[in-house]
Amino acid sequence: MGLKRIDLYRLSHLFLPLPFFLIPFLGGNHLSLYYVTIDKFWIESTFVLFLVFAVLFQSRNKNLFTGKTVLYFFIPFAIINLISVFYTWNIFSTMNEMNTLIWIAGSVYIFINAKKRDVFLYALVLGTVLSAICAIAQSKFLFPGLVETFKGGTHADMVRAQAIPFSSFLHYNVFGGFMCSVLPLAFYFGAVKKKWIYMPITALIIVGLIISTSRIAMGLSFLAAVYFVVSTLKNKDFKGVFSIVAVVLTGIAITFVLLQTGKAGDFRGLTGELEKKAHVTRSEVKTLNTRTEIWKNGFAAFRANPLTGYGAGAFEYGYRKYFDGGIYTKHAHTVILKYGVELGIMGLLCFLFYVTGFVYFLRKKIKTPEFQFIGVSIGCGFLFGVLDFSFDMPALVITFFVLTSVFFVDEKNKTTDETDKDFPVNADFKVRREHAGFGLRFKKRLIPSMLIVLLVCSLLFTNKAGLAGKSIENGILMEENGFFSNAYQSYRDAIRDMPANNEGYIRAAAVLRRIYMVEPDTKNKNSIKKALNACLEIINRKSDKDSQLYFANGLCYETLGENRAAEDFLLRAVSYYPSAAEYVSEIVRFYIKGGDLQKAKQWSHAIDPYLEKYKSAKNPKGFYVYRIKDMAAEIEYRLGNKRGALVIAEQNLHDAEEGRYVISDIKTGKVVPLEPFKNYLKGRADHFK
């Protein structure tokens, strides 16, 4: 008996949904599981690779491309993003945003052309429950045991700052937002389609939602559950109502059991956070105030540049210029402000044009149970994005565009194989298709061909960016352990892999400056100086309006004795981040060192408009305020105003004793004891006496 011939085409359909299984892990961070951490670039690279094969196999499908209407609404938004490449304030951030758009395009293509879209939604839900299980594992094993495992980078900061699981997402709130946006789909398969396996799956997603402690996500999920109950009651599906209620109660019960059976200390952060957020207290008001402060600063940035914005993904860099010194953020915490600041009014209108198109087509399909539940998923995801920064995370933004895309598809015009029973083919259309010849075939192949090229480019970019990020993390670790030469080599590797990323240049220049300052050998010192000048020359050609880049350059030029260039870069840095006390303190020190006391005195007051915001308990940069005030006293003393110097010094000491400004260790970011610092300030006050 011979071997049966394997139909690779039919077999390929088993692998088509794999990218959707990985979408829940595109949260912008590593995935930490006990003592094993999966780097995010491995997840992203695998996702893109699966997308390439999926588009390739899908292009062999006999279906005509059904996404013409989607293109009409999506392309204007994509074009605005693409145009921003030419004026962005940070090219690397914009390239990341364009990369996500390519992922969206590939995911939408394979989804809207699928014969059975449920399979893709199954994969999305299964990936989501696995993400929830990872979060449960984090709550059981990761915190607080893994806190000291990570030494540097955003991921380390997040692990240290919270004892709340976040799976692979940047923040636990965003993790909760993703659980919330997929939960209605899980309800659909479990309660409506009556697939029993999705009942425990839904319960586990609810567990993930609860342990995320995201109040917004839980509130939206509650409203969604109420909608499901009401809609199933209208259909007199009492079994479905019972299933929904049973699943919700099961999820709550599992969460309760997990919290009660954890080891001592494992859940202190999580249980404490749940208890705090279970009551409407002052903390909720503070959270709202935090968002309104962010929105106020973001709106100021938008108002200053309303036509073009600051470039796709470059919200942080425009935000810095109008930041008032309160709680710093890299994200807009609302999708409306995000696109307004990044893309200007035209970009925002293009996004709203897409949303409007979705709402228009929603009315035509909302009567179908499947589309009702998909619509609720979209609504949860979008509303969460209005109140938080979920649209900065690939997982949520891809899910939003994928789910909305299906509403634009007209199934009546979709053609399939003759054997496909789901969508019958009109006979007259088949005849016209057969005689269409090359033109139709060309149109059919054009879009997938373009997508494959873009996805391959995306794969290369993702790998290079990932390798650069890994090199930077290694460099930070080397630098913290005193291996400065090795750190510099790691930063050079990062620059080689991803020249667009400024962090490699900033850290390379800083470590070279550090080596130059302590190197006693003249020959070696000249060699280091040559390398530093070469690095600075490349940096100077960059067009990014990155205050950190300018600030690093200024300090390096000062070290090399090029004071004019140093002054220029330090002033440029503070012009793009005027509320940065760190920058101002260095400028004041620079002018004191150069003997220009009048300019130093002038700049010592530059931080005054932001001092009230620096008093916030969430602002750890109080050290620089104390430092500026200390130097202000020194300036008055040198100018002969000894009484004025003493007044400033005593006020500085009083502020420290009252804990007016929070100080933290510059290296670790941890709040440090005030006593040694107060002793120093007391000594300074005695000196001026």
C-alpha cells in the first residue's frame, strides 16, 4: 500500500490561524515565566514569519479579494502615518508604528479572505487564555521572587514597580484591557455556539481580567455581561443565560481560591491592589486627575502643532516640550489624543473616518448573533482605548482593526471554490471571472505580493530592532558591573543593528565620556577621544528632536573642552524638555563652572513654574530641585549676597525636612532615606553662616 499524497494546500489551512494565536503576546514586553523569560523580539519575529506564510497560502485561495471597502477606509489613515516619516520627531518610533501597520494589513488580509473566520477567532481566544494562564503563573511564582532577576530596561522597571501580573504586556491595565476586548468572543463560542470547552476558557480569561486589577476593563466587561444576559433573554435562551452567569461565578471563585492558597507574601501587592480598588476612594479621584493632567499637557502639544503632529508613534517627544513637571508619561492614555498629537488633525480625522465607516456597516450586520458579539468586543476594546493607552500596544490595535474589518466585507460578492458550501458562487459571476483573464489575475496577486514584500521587510526590521534592544540590555548590565569597554562594544552592536534607535548612540557616548574622564594614559585618552568625536559626529547628523540626545551630546562636548558646542546642545535639550530639572541643574552647573554667574542665576529660576508639580509624591526627581536650590545659594554667596545665600540654603533644608520633594537613587530609581541628604544640606547652611 503506497503512501497517500499529502495535499499541502489543504494542510496549510491548519497553520493559517497561527498568527492569531500569537496576537495576545504582542504586548510590547518580554514574557516572564518563573525563571524563564521569552524575549519579545522572538515572539514578534515568529508572529511575522507566520504571517508571511499565511498570506502566501491565502493568496493561492480561489477567493477574490473582498477587502476593497476596507482599503477605502484604511488607506487614508495608513498614508498619513507614512507621510509622517518625513517630519517625525523620532524616526525609530515612527518606524515601529509603520511596522505595526504592516502587521495589521497582513492580519486583516488573511482574516477577511478566510473561508471559515471562526477558526481564526478560536485561535485568538486560545492565545488569550494562554496569556491569562501566564499571568496566573506570574502571580503564583514571579512576585516577588523574580524582582531582582532583571537589572535594567523598561521590563526591569515594570517588574520592580508592581506586584501585579501583566503577562507580556507593558502594564497590567493594558493586560486587563486585552482580556476585556476578547472576553465577548469567548462568551460567544461558549454560550451561543454551545462549545463546552470554551466555558472553562472563558472562566480563566475572567480570572486574568480580575487579577489585572484594571477597573476600566472590569467595568466594561460587566456592562458587556449585562448586554449578553439581556440579549439571550430576548431570544429566550435560558440555557445561555445560565452558562454566562455560571462562567462569571466560576471565574470569580477561581480567583478567590488562588488568592487564598498563595504562599506567604506572594499576593501582598495583588490582594492589596484589589482591596484598594474595590472601594470608591480618593485613589480613584487621583487616577482620574492623573489622566486629566496627561490630557491637558497632551492637548497643549496638539494645540501647538495641530496640522501635522509630531510623527506616528512620537507622542512622547511632542509631549515633553509641554510637560508641566507632574507625572511623566510616554503614552497619551486615550486613542483620540494619541492620533491627534502624533498625526495632527488630518490623521485624527482619517482614524475617525475609519471608525465612522465601521459604525455605518455595523448597522447592517448587527442583527446576526456572531456580529453582535464581535461588535461588543470591538466596543470594549475601543472604549478602553479612549480611557487608556491600549492603542500603543500591537496586540490591542491589531485586534481592533481585524475585528472591525469583517464589517466592511460584503459576503454576497465573495467567491470561493466550487466545493465551498458557506458562500455559494453566482454562476454568471463565474463566467465573467473565467473570461477576465490576466487583468483579474494581476489584481488578485498584486495585494498579497505587496504584503509579502512588506512583511519580509517587517521581519528584518523586527529582528534587527530586537537584536539592538538585547545589545542595549547587555550593555546596561555590563556598565552596572563596571565593565565599561564591554558595555561600549554592546552599544556599538546596537547601533550597527538599528541605527535609527537613538538609545544606542546616547549610551555609547555616555560610556565613552565616562571612560575618557577616568583614563590616565594619554595615548589611550586620545584614542577614546577620537571614538567619542566620531560618535558625536554621527549623532549631530540625526534629525530627531530628542532632548535626551541633545543632553548627552552637551555633556560629552563639555568633557572634551568644547564649551560652545556643549552650551548649544544643553540649551537645545532644555528647549525640547523645559520642565526637566535634570537638564536645568546641569546648565546651572555649566555656567557656574564657566564663571558666568549671571546666566547661572537666571537659569536657577527656570524650574520655578514647575515646582508645584515637583511636589507630587509620584515625582521622584526632587533631588534635582534640591540641587538647583543649593547651587542658587552658591551663586548668591559668590555674588556677595551672603544673607540671600543663607535664606535659600535654610529654605532648602526646611523643604528636605518636610519631605516636600521626593528624592530617589539616580541609578536604581528607588526612594532613598533623607537623613544623609539632610545632613549635607545642614552642612551647606552652616557653611553660608
